[in-house]
Amino acid sequence: MEKLNIIDTLKEGVICAFGNFISLLIAVVLYVLTMWIPYLNVGTTVGLVKFVIGMSRGEAMDPLILFKKENFDNLGNLFLFLGLEVMGIAAASFFMLIPAIVLGIAWSFALYFLVDRNMRPIEALEFSYKATNGEKWRIFAVVLLLVIAIAVVCGLLGSIPKVGPFLSLVASIFCAVVCVAVESVMFKHFSGKIAE
């Protein structure tokens, strides 16, 4: 399979964001509103992961997937996974931070594999590591370009007198929608790569 194309990934992410804008916007707003509520935030996090997975398959997604009862079915594996991921990245950070960043990128799709394929935590981490092998710089570049674009757009809009903060907030919400869409495009690529 060919490597992740940075520009095509960003373009496809923006197209995906516009094509699913309303449902994506509702999902992102619901997630932001509920991420502060203990226990419910676990289910909405799994629901958002399922939302991204569904988008990667081209499915029309219902934002209310964030509140499905099934999101709480596999909490043991979810928390084991999160613990292993944090411990691994923390251990890697003792080697001058760069290995931790590389490992964080390598494992960035493990949560999606855990939820999508109902994998064990170690298996999901291994799948993500294998899927991203040889493409970590590309993932880093996609994320870096997104961060730069968001900073520039929000900074420019925020500097407009009187309406700047409001415009910057609107742009931030739109950027969050694009980021979720780009994540689904990248998961589609890496999920297909590992299926081969």
C-alpha cells in the first residue's frame, strides 16, 4: 500500500468535514459539553472514537452514538489500554523526549483499533505500531500543518477589533470539526494498510 499523502489527507479531511459538517459539528459540540461530566465522559469518548471509525468507512454517522449504552461495555480493556499507553510513553520520555513523541505517534491509532476490532490492549498498540511503521514523519507533518493552519486562522480572526474573539471561537469549532475528519481519513488509511 502506498504511503500516507500529506496534502491529499488534508484535502480529503476538509472535504469530509464539509460533507458531514452538521453531524460532525453536533458530535464535537456534544463531546465538548460532556467531557467534563465524570463517567459520562468515558462513554462519549468511546462514542467519538466510533464516530471517527464510521466516518472512515464512509458511513453516515449519528452524533447520538456518543450516548449509546454499548460505549460502556469494554471499560476494563479501555482503561488497561490507557494505562499501558501512558506508562509506555512516560518510560520513553526518559530518553530525552524524542522517543516519547515517536511512540505517541506510533500508538496514535491504537484506541481506534481497540474499539473497532475489539482487540486486547497490547494487540491494539502493536497493530497501531505496525500500521504507522515508516509513516510517522507523515503523521507528524499532517498534525503540524493542521496546528499551524489553526493558529494562523484563529490568530488572524482573533486580531480583528470587537468581533475577533467571537470569530476566533467560531474558527476554533470549525477547526475541531476538520481535525476529527482528518483523523478519520488517516484511520481509513492505516486500517486499510493493516488489513493487507
